[in-house]
Amino acid sequence: MNTFEEFQTLAAKVPLALRNDRDRIKFPVSGLQEETGKIGGLLAKAFASGRFSLTLEQRTELQDRFADILWYVALLSREAGIGMQAVATHCIAQLQVRKRKLDPDRR
């Protein structure tokens, strides 16, 4: 099983065009913006009937978009000196805090 750290090491093998600091930040930030826009469009189509329903093709495309987003996050977190496992651990801690704050009747 691969770990987030192994994924981040592999993901960090970026194109040679991203040699300077500005491009190593600008590229993944732009990519995140583009991918989230694509997800918004895809989900809008899935809700077009009034019910949320994804086709197999839409599910595959959504998985592709999520994979690209994960890659961009790996690039940015590496540039910031933050390991992906640390991000995941932090996310879990945040979710636990949020869960305690939720009204049990609204879950």
C-alpha cells in the first residue's frame, strides 16, 4: 500500500519548466482553480434532473479531477515543506473538532 509520503515524492517529479519558485507555486494554484471549475460544471450536469445522479463516465471524470487536485495539493504542500501525511493527520484532527461541535439532531 502506498503512503501519502510516497505519493508526494512521486508527485513532486514536476516538469523541468517549473524550475523557478514562482512557477512552482503558480502552476498548481492555477491547476486547482481549473479543476474545481471542472468539478462544478460536472456536478451541475449531475444535478440537472433535480436529483444527484452520476453516470459511469461522470464518475470516472470526477475521479480524474480529484486525482489532479490531489497532485496539485502534493506539489504545493511540498513547496511549503509540509508532508502529505501531516496534512491528512491535521485534517483528521479538524474533522474530530468539527464533529464535536455538530448538533446531533442535524447529522
